[in-house]
Amino acid sequence: MTTRLNTPHTLAGLTLRNRVVMAPMTRSRAEGNVPNALMAEYYGQRAGAGLVITEGVSPSPNGLGYSRIPGLFNAEQARGWADVAKAVHAGGAKISIQLMHSGRIGHAANLPAGAEVLGPSAIAAAGQVWTDTSGMQPHPVPREMTAADIAATRQEYVRAAILAREAGIDLVEVHAANGYLPGQFLNPKSNQRGDEYGGNGANRARFLLEIVDATIAAIGAGHVGVRVSPFNPFNDLEAGFEGEREDFLALVDELARRGIAYLSLIATPGALPEGLVAEVRARFEGTLILAGDYDAARAETDLAAGLADLIAFGRPFIANPDLPARLFAGKPLAEMDATKLYSPGPEGYTDYPALRETAAA
């Protein structure tokens, strides 16, 4: 059956065959922080989407805060991502690689030798993080980044973006959501700096915008996306701080002015102030992706209302590798096994069958 989800969309010169986006989801299968054949199989299975956005990929050894997450800062990692890109393209989708520096979220036990936990300020995040060597551990106090650290980190994003494009990746997404490093700079609870990167909304946005500008200079605005999650307390941020709405809309204006390929906004029902999505839509003329607990009906409603160009689905993709086909045909969705979300190996990762395989069995 014909649905709005099942219509093409042009994204910065790329033709997406439908408006379904596979949202980025950490799955912790990259042993040694290197993407592998199992990951290529996983993404290839889900290439029925118009656009596949990868899990968070660290541009720096310092950003590998979680166990077994992939990086993109050396030749071996780039070769692994080239194989992933080939698998996704063979399935008919385009691919965006999400650059995620974990910042203060993580632990030294998850980092390679010589790397360290960094943040905008020396303020530890509440809560704990899993380590393969010592189980759950509290987040440590990060080392406050110096001006030299900020400049070096910015260049790490640029280098990762260049490696991504050389590996055949279509787009790069700067992850500024969910309390990771750029998001830590945006939030006054984690950023209490007294220099030009802290103190007010414009200064707190400087780190992200400098990364975006440098990445655009390296690979072009048409290859750069940004993910944001305002009013989100995840990873021990303050949601609804004074002036957050105004600060966020000013950031949207800055991103729109730069002509980036897309903006991905986490808009889980009930999480954002009334009317904010419509304000973003009015200010951002590029491709707008909405994410956050979508089902097919809500996706169709928001596409019809013009609130979004693309809709990102996360968890439904885990147990439904053929999710777009199921959505378009109104077929039932399989349930994921949450106990195997982050475990090594193919179980709970590449062993979920497509609907046709289920029917044949």
C-alpha cells in the first residue's frame, strides 16, 4: 500500500527511496573498537531504509567511553566502515555515520592506552557505566578541556569526517544530543566554564558550531548533519534550564544559516514544549528528521502535517531488519530481546529473521 513513508525524498542531492531512517543505536559489537564483518551484515540487513544512520562512532580515542563501541580515527577502522558502506549501498540505502565523542560519559577502563576522559568542566556525571573488566563503575571526574584540547578535538572530528567520505560514507552526523561531548558543552549543568566556551547560550554553542564549521570546510555542508535533543536530561543534564528554548532556537538558526544537509531532532511525545517542533520546522529549511518512539501512524501524521521530511525509527529496527517493508504493508512487528542489546556476537543482533523468513519457517 502507498504511504507517505514509502515515497522518495531528495537529501542534499541524494535520492532516498523512502522516508524511513534507521536511527543511531549503540550495539557494542566492535571488538577492539574496529567495525567488523558482523556489523556490515547487521547494517546490510537493515538497508531497506532510505537512510541508515550508524551507531555512535568516536572520532577520538578519548571518546570511546563505552565498551566495544567503534571508532573512526585510523586506517583499520576506515576499512571496516568501507565494508559497512558497501553492504548498505548494496541494499539500496544511503548511509550517514554518527560521530559521537562520549566526553565525560565513560570510564578509563573502556579507553585505549593513553586516552583520557575529558569534559567541558571537571564535573562528574551522576550514575555508572559498564566496563568489561570491572563491571559497573561510577563516572569519573573528567579533566576540564583546555583551549588546546578543544582545538585538537575539533580536528579529530574533521579527520573522522574525511576518513568517512574516503570510505564511501555518504554523510556525517555530528552527535550533539543525549549528553555527549557537544551536548555537554551546550548544557549549563555540565559546562561551567568561564571562557568563551561557557557562561551563556552563545558561548556554550561555540564548541559545536566550530566543529560543524570545520567539518563543512573539509567535506562540504551537503555532507553534514547534526543531531540535537533539547529539554533532555539524559546523561545527567539539566532539562528546562532558564533560557533553554531561546538558546536552542538560536542554535537552530545558526545551523540553518550554514546550509547543513539535515537536522535530526529527538521529539519523543511529551518531552518538548508545545509548539517547539513547529518552530524548528519554520526556521530550518533543510531536511528535518524527527525521532522518538514513532510508530507508523504517528509518522504518517507528522509527515502529512509537514512537520518533518524523514522519520527515524530506533528500537523497532533491532528485531525487524525489514522494518520498512513491515511498516508499508501494515504487518506486525517482532519484539526485541533486551538482554542481548549490548552482548558480543550475533545473538540478538543479526539473527532476527525478516518477515518472509518467518513465514517460510
